Amino acid sequence: MADKRIPPSEITPLQIYRERRRFIGAAGALALSGLLPAAASAQGLPGRKSALSTLEPPTPRDDIVNYGNFLEFASDKFGHVERSQAMAVRPWTVTVDGLVAKPRRFAIEDLLRLPLEERIYRHRCVEGWSMVVPWVGFPLASLLKQVEPLGSAKYVEFVSHADPAIMPNVRRQLLDWPYLEGLRLDEALHPLTLLAVGLYGEVLPKSNGAPLRLVVPWKYGYKSAKSVVAIRLVEREPRTIWMKGVPEEYGFYANVNPAVDHPRWSQKRERRIGEFFKRDTLPFNGYADQVAQLYAGMDLRKSF
């Protein structure tokens, strides 16, 4: 595996990023028709405002849509925007099974009918850049309760779509696809953990993981699996894609911890997209008051 693995993309300097963003601006215009019923398309994707939102101003939509990582499609920050347009997001189903009393398969239309909320969350990449994203979605807990987890369920796996016909890095077998991530069950049931179906009041763009992605705001962004097709409740800790590919660099928890450096760069500071100067990184990405109790007694330098 060592000779095939790919590390996360290198951090792009701000000036280069801005030039590239102007170049690909046209590609950022994403069609909404075909993703939602006609009435919903016309009205956007509204969600009630959530008290769990940060008061920080959101990052501009174009920056969110046109900059980031979607490694199935590209190893840089931009190639995924155009390539992801080849991914069909209708029909789309999500299987929720494993250690549950009532396994189910949900059509994306079913999930779009759930009560939606706008959650403005900080998003911190392990590479040292960050955003503030106004997601639209619903708590993961509300979905898991419908399938009734069994007492033996301790963890939740998330499996992403993987199609070598349209995803170059899947075709090249650079990682052990499909993209697989996981949470402890108590993390998955935490009120902050979100399944996102939109951002900025619109249906989720393909470049951001349409039609359904996980959002766990106190963890590094790679934990939030995109284009989810399966959710499984299991008894043992999942061996995630990065744990298999680069175990010395990526552990299971992925909690934002400025005191623990990545082997190849510091985590103490971050570059917020749209800002020139770096800022200090906050423990748990600023959500320590809500989530630190989940890790009481744990050594977060070892459980990274």
C-alpha cells in the first residue's frame, strides 16, 4: 500500500487559489433541476435556523463550492469541481443497516422531506485551511432512531459512492476504496452531528458531496464522508480508509487538536479561506463546550 497511497493535497497559497477560482468560476454554476421536485427547486432548500450555529460570517458560496478535497475525483483543490458533474445523483438511495432492529433503504426524496435546519458550522481541514459553511440538513440521530440501533451497536460506518468509470482516483486504486469513515455511536448521536443535503439554502452541489454528506464540525474535514450510500451500525471500531492507507498519520478520532501536530505540518494555526493572516486553531474546532465530555479520561494525543 505504501507505494500507492496519496497524502492529502498540499495547501494552496491564497494568491494562486484566487486566480484559479476566477478561472473556474463558470464551472461553479451548478444546476438544481433534477435534484429536487419542481416546487422545491423553485423555492431553494429552506431550513429553520438552528441555535447550534456559529455567529461567525459564512465563507462566500463560490469559495465553498470551488475549493476543497473530493479525492475520488482529484488530488488537488479544483479538479473535482468539473469532474464531479458526471456523477448522477438521481436516483439515489441510502441503506441503513447492520446492528439495527429495522433496517431500511431511504430514497433521497424521503430524506429531503425530513425537517431541515440551517447549521452554520466551522469546517477545519487537517491540511490547515478552514471555512465557515451554512449547511442545510438534519441531525444524524433522527435517522438512526428510525432504524432502532441494537444494544450491541457501538460504532457507525459511513460508505461513500465509488464509481471508477467517472472517478479517476478510484480507477487508479490509489486508496482502498470506497471511502469509509466511522464514528462512535455516541458521537453519531450527538446533536451537532449532521447529515447535510444542502448549503447556502440550495441543494448540495456535487463538488461538496451531493446528494448527502456527513458533517461532524469538531473533527477534521476528512471525517465527514461525501456522497454517502450506506450507513452501517457495527460492534467494532471501523478501520477507516485513511487508517488503512496512512495509519501513522490518521487515527480513528480525527478531533481537531492544535496541540497534536500532523507528522508533516503544525496544527496550531489555520488559514481561513478569504483571509490573509492565519488564526489560532481552537480545540475541537471551537466546539469544546459541547463535545469535550465525550472524551473524558482519554489521552487525545494517543487517540488522535
